[in-house]
Amino acid sequence: MRIAQAACNFIAVNPMAWSADWAWGAPLIVLTVVIHVLGLGLIYQKAVRVSSDMMERRHALVMFMVVMGATTLLATGVHAVEAGIWAAAYRLLGALPDNKSAMLYSLSAITSYGHANLVLEKHWQLMGAIEALNGMLVFGLTTAFMFGIIDRVWLFDGRATRN
């Protein structure tokens, strides 16, 4: 009961306390998810094209490892771009003092690692949690994507069959 009263008091006393965090965070989530989906789509097209071109070669396992390695590296690059967008927002808002700390904080938040000894300016602290929410979304998409690539590329191996 005390928790509910405290929450109601917080909302009643200062309902707009975190509105700026959401005003910045929600569009950043939409932007990074759209970038993520487009990036993964382009990676998928390339991976499938390379896999089908190499399908007739003898070393299917080597081909699979190369495609998966390149896919992993490119997906990691997409995540880095998205963390960079959040870092740029932190710098623009004055939430962190320099580019290096902004990127470190962003990578720490988006991965939910949270071990960087950095703290956003008090007014912007909710944005770190919003970025962690964003990270859950894009890492979930990446997990599904990687599974799909494994399934698709593995099928190009002549020994693999589908039910």
C-alpha cells in the first residue's frame, strides 16, 4: 500500500518530471529499431546471395562459418551505429561531458551491462533506462535474425534437408 501511495504522490507532485526523457527516448527507440530492421534486412539479402552463390562449392562448412562470421560482424556494426545515435543525443542534451564517455555509457546502457562508472546528468537519468529498453528490443530482433540466418544458410548445405 505504501508503494502505491508513494507512486501516486510522485505523479501528483510532479507529473512532468520525466516528460523530456520520454520525448527524446521514444523517438530514439523508433529511429534505432527502424535502422536496425533495415540494416538486418540488407545483411540478410547479402548473406542469402553469398550463400546461394557458394552453394555448389565443396566446402559448405567453411562457407557457413564465413557467412555467419560476416553476419555477426555486420550486425554488431548496426548495434554500434545505434549506440552512437544515443551517445550523440546524450552529448546534444549535455547529459554527459564528452564523446568517449557518451559512447561508453550508451554501450553500457543498450546492452544492460551497466558497469561503467558514468552517470547521466540527474535530469536525464531515465533516458538510460529507456535506452536499455531499446537494447532489449534490438537484441531480441538480432537473436531472431541470427537464428533465421543459421536456418537459411544451413539449408544451402547439400546434406541438410527440410521436413
